[in-house]
Amino acid sequence: MRDTSPEMEQRYRVMLLQRSGVERLKMGCSMHATAQALVRASILEKDPQASPEALRRALFLRFYGQDFDPQSRERILRALELAGR
């Protein structure tokens, strides 16, 4: 779905590119932190007693789970489990 005109998209892009690389990096990090906080809240809403390990696993699956084949995904989940010990 595209609800923004090409002219406005171009204007927005020009405005972003006027910012320094550091400013753009900070914006990206801030957006990632916000997304992570929202996902974490969603996970805890469904399971308020979720352990830190369960949170790590759920965050990984939400953000990156579809990027890996099933075998790789399971290997990563096992590594996350071991890293939490």
C-alpha cells in the first residue's frame, strides 16, 4: 500500500539525507529500541512471567525468525538458551 505521493517521498528522502550520518544512525537505533520495547511489552502481556531466556527467544523469533530455515532457527534458539545460562 502506498499512501504517500512520490513528491512527498522525495521531499522526505532529501530531508533525511540532509542529516549527518551520526544523526541518521541515532534515528535508526532509536527506532529499533522502540520496536524492541513494543515487542517486549507484547510478549509480556501474553506471558507476564516470561523468563529472560523466553524473552530473548521470543524477540529473536519476532524480529528474525522468518529469515532462517528451520534447522538454522533451531540452532540459534539453542545457542540463545545456552547464552542465558
